[in-house]
Amino acid sequence: MRKAKHPAIFWLFLAPVLFAFVVVIVIPFVLGAYYSFTNWSATARVGDALKLVGLANYAGILRDPSFTYSFIITVVYTLLNMIAINIVSFGLAMLVTQKLFGRNVYRAGFFVPNLIGGLILGYVWQFIFDNAVPSLGTFLGFASWADPANLLLAHNTTALLAMVVVGTWQYAGYIMVIYVAAIETIPQELIEAAQIDGASTFRRLRSITLPMIRQALTVTLFITLVNSFKQFDVNVSLTGGGPSAMFLGQPIYGTQLLAMNIYNQGLKSDDMAGGQARAVVFFLVLVIISVIEVSVNKKKEVEL
Amino acid sequence: MKKRRAARLVVPEILSIALFLLFLFPFFIVVVNSAKAPFEITQSPLSLPTDWMKILLNVYTIWTSANVQYASSFMSSVIITVSSLVLLNVLSSQAAWVLVRTRTRLSTGIFIVFVAAMVIPFQIVMFPLLTWFREIANLTGVRLLRSYAGIILAYIGFGMSQSIFLFHGFTKSIPFELEEAATIDGCAPAQTFYRIIFPLLRPIHATVLVLNGIWIWNDYLLPLLILGKGNNVMTIPLAVSNFAGAYVKQWDLILTAILMAMVPIVILFLFAQRFIIKGMIAGSIK
């Protein structure tokens, strides 16, 4: 049927996306990999003769406590966020898949935060943590809540937990929707049969619901893992990276996640080459996570 | 039996209402504090405002603020989001179609490269993208920084991988006989696609619109780098952050700006709720 191996329409229909792909992804990606081995700066042009510096930018990362610190807290944040989001959203999904009067309204309400960008949500919660919470404390009779020294955003640990709260609030509705879709595919007879056999709610959850939604679980865990690891917007508007702290004898930003660390290194510290090398490390971690995810999925398919 | 079941649902119903109110509490905070004066906010951020009319004054202040340029920022956000979405839907679906229907090694190879590119985080290309876009302007005179063209091109580049992946999966399931019939009737390939296949892709169009729409409308980092703060082309998130940076801790006005940023989205959601939630699910399960 086909005369040419690749008919004109093939190239015609592919041309626009190939163009965008090459201009926006391929060329900057290759340039970036190269720049991370040079003394590149913000003002350098593409044609400039950049000096190759070998692994100096990567060696610089190892000597930089702020990157190590960001890496550690990003891992901690990602794990906490993943666990919190998935537990909360699974709980919400269990609730709104029952025959409740207002279940469509509840679903919509839980989903709404997901429509608003992380940047805006971060500002809203900054106000809540800095103003509403102290005021609530005074109202409830906990005067210590109103003490500026006790503000949640004034300490590293609590500020990081505050980011988890905001992250959970933002993503729970979205992840809930995925769980709801999975739970609704479970045959009703299965649950009824278990009920007749006298299985407790907990038992039904463990033996029917959880195994039946395993596929959705891999999806939600991966989405929450990657999104938490890349968090930037909420970080900027909620804590701005602060408060400052000491790490390995150096002052650092106490809640600066990796994405923000890369941004600040490149643009605020005017060290584009260093920022780029950090971005390469960031990218490699994401590649490893994705490879693990794909192989876990493959294994599951075999089991099924 | 029925009565017992209803009784059993009382606890989850009440729990859901409590959680529902808890989830919407931050929105309540935004609304009530947008109608307060600065001293009123610091004294009682939780109470209802003494004078709701104050909200009009605050909205007027934001509307006329040079840092926000609400009308122009809103229009820019609409132009960028709508153009990117239309182009993403058209270009990705037609690309996915030829990739599915052409069974060659090259075709498979291109698809695999596109899919693999989904792993690439924005962070690894963002700095070189700036230098490279500046260079394109020097070489060709086409301005991509601080321009609609540049940011829309960037959104197509970053959104296409996932969109093509979604369209590809669905197109595969469309029987080829449908197209053959059209070809026999004398349809040119492009016509076959736009008349026969394109309309069949509706569920995936919905997914691509919703997933990318939420992302592009709310995105902060990419516009921050490509457009920059305080320029004539600003998106809503840029405008809000620009204002919050200039009026530090002036919460009455910052929260009003946030309210004005939220209202259009929430209204859109109320109208298109089913469409949006369905689109979200289809995209994530794939």
C-alpha cells in the first residue's frame, strides 16, 4: 500500500513537534551537558570560547555544604510528602466512594487546591502559619503560639513540615481522584461476598481493596515522588528557603530544596556552570528513580 | 437493613463534611482577609470583616496596581495558555497518528526518544535555554525571550512528550479499516486524519487540555525565566509574586491579588468539573 517508506505526510505532521523538541529540549540539553564542564557564566554567548575546566564544577558540588544539605532535606521532604499525600488521599477516596449524600461536593472540594498554582498556595499558607495560627492559639488559650519565636516557619524542622502540610493539601485531591477511579473498578459483589462472610472493614481493606488498587498505587507513588522531588513554587513563596541555619560549619538556607538550590546557584550566585552541574546531578537522580519505577512495573506485569 | 446502612453512613458523612470544611478553610481565610484593612488583619485574621465593602477598595487597588497589571497579566495568561493548548492538541495528535501508522524503525525510534524525554526535568535545560534563546535573537532577529512566541514554543517542547504518548496509546486502538475506507473514497491523508481520526480522539484531547492547562496556567519557573518579572508580558503567577515581593507583608492587598488570581479558575472549575476530573484520571492511569 505504501509507496515511499516515509510518505510526505509523515514528515509534514512530525515537523512542528520535531522542531520544538530540537530547539527547546535537545539543543539546550546538549549545551547544558557541555557547559557543566566549562567556566560558563550568565553573560557568555553560545559561540564564545569557553574554557574547559574538567570536573571542577562537579568537585565544587562536593565541597558545597549547601548542596549536600539541600539534597538531604529534599530526600526527607520527598519521603514525608509521599507518605502524607498517599495516606490522606487514600483515606479521602475511601470516604467519598461510600454512598454519602454530598460525595460529589466533597470530591470537588478536596480537588480544588490542585487547580491553584503552588506559588499562590504558598503565599496563602505563609499568611496562615504567620498570622492565622498565632491568632487561633490566642483564641484557644495557647498564648505561646503567638510568640514570634514559636512561629512554625521560624524553625527549619517545623518549616519543612509546614511545606509537607501545604504539599499534602495541594496534591491530596488529585491523588484521591486516581484512587477513586481505581476503587470504583472493584466489583461490588466481591465486597458484598466478603461482608456476608463476616469480614471486618479492616480485613476487607487488606484483602480486597489494597490488592485491587495496586496498579494505581504504583502510579500515585511515582507521581508524588517525582513532583515532591522537583518542588520549587511552594518553596519560593512559603519559606523562600529560610530561615538560615548552620551546616558543616557554614551558614546555609534551612529549607532550600534542590530545585531552589540549583536556581539560586545559577542566577543569584551568578555561577551558571555550577548551577548547571547541580542540575545534571538532579537529572541523574530522576533518571535512576524512573528506571526503578519502570522495572518495578515490568516485574508486576509479569506477575499478573 | 436499609435503615442500618444509612445509620452506618452518618459517621463518614460527618467526617467528610469536617474534612471538606478543613480543606476549604484556606480559601475562607483569603476571602475574609481580602475585605480588611491592614490593622484589622493583624488583630483578627480569623474573624469576618467588619465592612465587606472594603473588598471593593482592595480589588480596585490591585486592579490599578502597576506591579500586577491585572487586566494585561490576565490576558497574557489566557493567550499563552490557550495558544499552547491548541497547538499541543493539534500538533501532538497529528504526530502521534503518523508515528502509529508508519511502522518503521525510524518511527519507533522517534517515539521512544519522545517518551524518554519525559524524564528530563526543566532544571537541566533552563540555564542553557536562556543563553540559546538570546543567541537565536542575535542570529536571526527572532525574539524568544520576553515574547509570546518563545514561551509558547517552550510549552510545546515541554508538553509534547506526554501529549504524544497519550495520543499514541489511544490512536493504536482505533481500527485501521476506518481510514482505509476513507482513503478508498478519495480522502487525502491529512483529510483522513482531521475528518476521521481527530474527532475520535476526544477523550484524550480532554486529558491533554486539562493536564497541560492546569500546569501552564499555574506555572511559575518557566515564565519567570523566559518572561521575567515586571515586563510588559507577565502571567498571573508572575504578577502575584511581583506584587508580593514589592508589598512585603501587606497581606490585605496580597490576599486580594491572590483572590483575584483564584476566582477565574474556580469559576471555570465549577462549570467544567466533570470534564476536568475525568481528564485528570484518564491521564494518570495511562
